Amino acid sequence: MHVDTLIIGAGLSGISAAHHLTELCPDKSYVILEARSAMGGTWDLFKYPGIRSDSDMYTLGYSFKPWTDPQAIADGPAILKYIQETAAEKDIATKIKYNTKVTEASWSSSEQLWTVTVDSTDSISTYTCSFLFSCCGYYDYDQGYTPDYPGLEDYEGAFVHPQLWSSETNYEDKDVVVIGSGATAVTLIPELAKKAKSVTMLQRSPTYVVSAPREDAIANFLNKILPTKLAYSIIRWKNITMSMLVYNACMKWPNTMSKFFLKGVKKELGDRYEELKKHFTPHYNPWQQRLCLVPESDLFEALKSGKANIVTDHIDTFTKEGILLKTGEILKSDLVISATGLKMKVMGGVVLKLDQKEIKSSELLCYRGMMFRDLPNLAMAFGYTNASWTLKCDLVSKYVCRLINHMDKNSYKSCTPTLQNENMETLPFVDFTSGYFQRSLHELPRQGTEGPWKINQNYLKDIKSLKRSTLDDGILQFA
């Protein structure tokens, strides 16, 4: 089967890509190949209690479809419904092939086509396409990251990674330990505390935690007095501007912003601040890792109520009844949840080949944060580490459509980013200290130090780079 554009992944960015192709390239055929049995990506995969966004939905939502739910920090089911509603429009849902995992993509210079090999329940084993668009996220959907815990085989309680949470995971009236200090852990703690006998958050090091209202009062007011699309646009830009100001302030005045965030923690914890402040005082600067957003102070309320506890220590070993810490303390538990992050996987682990020669992901050099040196007609949607994922993915989708239309207008068959300055230094794909990135840096593509080879973690710069730049920049070679 041949299509003009093949999209890998039916999650948040894949549905966005399909919408833009339908709108901007109406004469082009496309198909979405989804490895799982349902759309939604992250928001269909994760089932753990309290699953929610860690960005506001006015920026995580699509630019073309207003978010109208009163929740600014939305729960997983609401986000999944939003994705499903978008896919129901413009017949996008009918273009999705489920249980179809892409395993290999090979470009032929002689045929000017990608041949895509799939592991599928259908009889079709290969597709060909003129343009390949990877929208399958950045992590392994089959398993999360679990450290090699000493003594785990001796532990007699239940053990689960949040990525593999199921309806059979029972925490009611149980002593629960959650290992981790990131977004998943701070989401789980207050929700588990509602039914568990006890909940302890065990972290090796603290994270910056910021409380925010679940609903945006300004957004709700504007939605009442203005047309939906106008209100959404204003709210979206308000939140984009605020997040950029906070991020830039963290980069310019890290000590000041660290004190500012800790002042917020002090206000939240009240009388328990002196007792608990060490658990909220990180040893890194703000935004070297993502800030953890908690709606309506739910984590702090759980701690103040005594329904949850927090411990900062290292694991010595698991025991029959729980976890022995380096300090000698034993945390007894019926259930341990290893909220220890993700395993990164570039383009879903697809094996890339250029004229039958395999290209390792670590050999790739990123162009405009979305294409790769010497690989024709291939783009990847990869969002921001310091802002909402969808902001970047929307821009990438529009750029891809502009590129496809430009090629069509000029009767080009291929476009290939080429490096002019072979002496240009390269840098890691992202400048981020989170564990899941650091563990995988050796497997990730690289970025350059100049021009379109340097990845912007800045929405305004990317508007200039992806929306307003010329396609004939001397680097993209058309044939």
C-alpha cells in the first residue's frame, strides 16, 4: 500500500499531524500506524490513580481546537476524550491502523520512497510513502525504567511500575511506598492517600514543587464573555508568555527563583515547614529538571493531614517486609510503586536505513529540532522539555505541510538537510539533567551549536524558525 504521508503514532502529536495534513494538504493521502489497540498515546496508556497533565491545557491543547473544560490542569480521561473528539473530526479516526507496529523504515534514493516494514495483525507487511512523519513520542511504551534494586526478589509485597498499573493493583487499606520525586510520584501520593492505610514518598533527592489552581479563573471569565476561539487564543498566549517569563527568570536568576519557589513551599506547609523543608530543597537550579506542578496544593494537603509522609534517603536493600534505607530505617510496605521514570526510545525504536545502510539514532544530527542530516523526507515531532509538548509539535506539523506543498508545487521528490560546515561542534540532544534523559544521551541524536542545527527550547524562536523561515535556506537540498 502506498500513501503520500505515513504518520507513526496516534497520540497527541499524531492526531495533530493528521489534522494539519487534512487542512493544509487536502489532496495528499495519509495513514496513521498505531502499535497499540487504541488512540491517545500517553493518555490511553497510563492508568494509575490521579493521572493528569503537568502543563496547563490551554498550551497542551491544540492550537486549532479550543480547550473548553473548566479544568486547566486536566485529568487523564479528560485529555483522552479531547484527543478522541479531535480524531472524530475530518475523518481522522478512519485513517488509523491499530495493532500495527513499525519496525523498520528504509529510504531508497533510486525510487525516492520510504519502504516501511510493520508487525501487524493485518495481511499487509509493508507500506511505501513519499514522506515519513514520526509522532510516536520519546519513550518505550512497553516498559518504564526500573532500577536494579538489591534484594527485590526477597520482597513479599506487591511491586509495580506506574506505566504497568492495572485495575488489579490494590492499594486500599495498604501500607504503600512510592519511590520517586517526579511528576508521577507527586500525582500518585495525594490520590493514594485517600484510600491507603499509609503512603510514604521515598526520594533520593528533592524536586521543585509548585502549587497552582486546578482551574484558571481568568480563562473561565474570558470564556464567559468572549467567543470561544478568541478567548482560547488570549488565554493560550497569556500562559505561553507566563511560562517563558518564569523559565527565563530561572535561567537568569537561579538563586532568586529558587528562593521564590521555596517561599511558596513554606506558605503551603505552614507549621510543618521546618520539619519538611529539606524534602523540598533541591540541589540543582530551577528548570534543570521539570518543575512539578500540583493542583490545589493536593500534595501539601496530604502531607499536612498526616495521610502521607515523605522520606529523603537512599535504598540499601529490599527486605521481606519492605525497604531498608542507608540510614538504617525500615519502611514496611504491602505495595511498592517504582515511579522511577521512563525508558527513552527514539522514534519508537524504528530501525532506519538509508539505501540499505542502517543509521543509528546516535549518528543523527537534528535540523530545526525535527529533521535529520542526510535523511530525506523524514520528520519527527518532539516537544519542549520546558513547556507544553504540543506547542512545538503543532509548529512541526505545519512546517511539514508547508514543505510538502513546496515540493509539490516545484515537482520535487525529496528534500534533505545537508551540513555545510563539517567543523561545527555538536552538543547533546537536550540540556536537561532529568534521569531519563541522562540515562539515554548516548542513544539520542545530536544537535549543533549554530543556525538551524541548534534546537530551540523557545516557542517564539521556533515560530521564526518553523513558521516564518524560508524553505530555500541553502541547507535543505531539493531533488
